[in-house]
Amino acid sequence: STSSSSRSSGEATPATCRRGGAGVEGAPWLVATTLEPAEELIKRYTGAASNIDALRAHGALVLHGVDATALATTLLPQLAASGDVGPGGRAVADGSGAFFSRIIFNFPHALGGLKKQRGLVGRFFASAAPLLAKGGEAEVPLCAGQGGTAADGEKLRTWADSWQGPLLG
């Protein structure tokens, strides 16, 4: 079955590593995104240009200037303009959105402490929900101890000192 995902991370390294069967019929469709414009990203991260090239060489669509808290207004117009029809020939140009099986926001960070972090992740979930296909998932990988759940294991922080993951989605 085909699936699609959108992710955002500085150098696009996680997307590069997890792309897998790019270009293979029936393989997942990958849209890799960054908040920064391409020029800024390439200046800031030494491996960004080669990672972007590798993603594109394997069939990924790479977009810049995508705000994970405003996907409908920053991602969908770029998808429509790209002409990329996604998995199974489903056109995205109509702007309806709801076709991603997974949207991943890799290791988000907001300046200003836990309250700002929680707000950022909560706004991401609200932004991603309308774009998910039936049964789709929004995923936010965090560092050990940040989520506030038993999955944090030995690194579990006090509830007040965590991102309080269960309340955000």
C-alpha cells in the first residue's frame, strides 16, 4: 500500500535515512519540508545541500518555508504548485489535503521554555489533523524524558517538567 508523509528537520537527515524504497512502485511518497528557506538552510547546515540532493534523487519532494503549525497555508499551496500528484496518482492540486498517512514533526523546538514547547506541539497537532487520511497519524519524536509518559523509562521527568505529551494530541 502507498503512504505519504511530511517531515521537517534542519538538515533533512532523518528523512534521508528513513526514505527506504524511493522510486519503487508502491513505495511511500515522501514530502520533506523545512521551515527555513533553502538558501538559509544550506548556509546554516553543512550537510543540507547533499541531503536535499539525495532526497530528490530518490524521488522525494523537498519543500522549504513550511510552517508545521500552519500546514494548510504553507504546505498545501506548495504541493499544488509543484504538480506532484502523490501516491496512486491522487492529485493534491485541489487543496483538499486529507491524504497523508503520516505527518512527522522531528524534534520541534521553540524558544521560551516548556509552555512554549507544549504550545508549539499542540499547534502542530491541530494543523496536521485535517491533512491526515482516515487512520493517519501525526508523530512528534522527542528526546528521552521530554514526553511525560512511561515510554521515557529511566529518563522520565516529573510531570510538571515534561512536555506533557498525552495532553497535546
